Amino acid sequence: MEDFKKVEDLVDHVREYAHVRMDEARLGLAERSSGVIATLISGAALAAMLAFSFLFICVAAGLLLGRVLDDLVAGFLIVATFDILLGMIIWWSRKSLIRTPVMNAILEELFEKKEGHEKD
């Protein structure tokens, strides 16, 4: 009878341990995923601010070139041509300029949280 009680206690402890480990895994996943989402949202906000800044710089450059050339349309055409060339360069090198750094940032966020958790 006493052996049965010990086995029952052992099963209860193992069950409790399994539940604690599952809760810990869920919390770790939530922490890592929230870090990744925060990184993506802050990156998107920064990209939007840079896009608006680039837009205003292009409008200002078009107006300036239009004044210098005494032809507003020519100034905006020059700026638009520059923008198209810049867009093509970014498109052709998008893997090295955009995809790889974003992927590295996400992986760094995931593994940084995991390693920090294991050290505790």
C-alpha cells in the first residue's frame, strides 16, 4: 500500500513537472514571437518614415532643379529618372539589401531571447 502511494506521488510530480515545462515553453514562445513582431513593426514604422522623407526630398529636388533649369517639368523628369534607376538597383539587389538583413534580424531576435533564457 505504501509503495502504491509512492508511485502515485511520483506520477503526480511527473505530471506537475510536465505541465510546468509546457507552460515554460509557451511563455518562451510568446516572448520570442512578441520580440519578432516588435522588431518587424518598428522596422515598418522606420521604413514608412524614410519613405515619406524620401518623397519630400524628391519633391524638393524636383522644384530646385526646375528653378535652376527654368523648366519645372524637366526638373521633375530628372528626379523621376533618378528615382526609377534607384528603384531598379534596389529591385535587382533586393536579396542582399532587404531580404538577408531582415532575415538576420529576425533570427537574431529569436536566438537572442532563447540564449538569454537558457543562461538564467
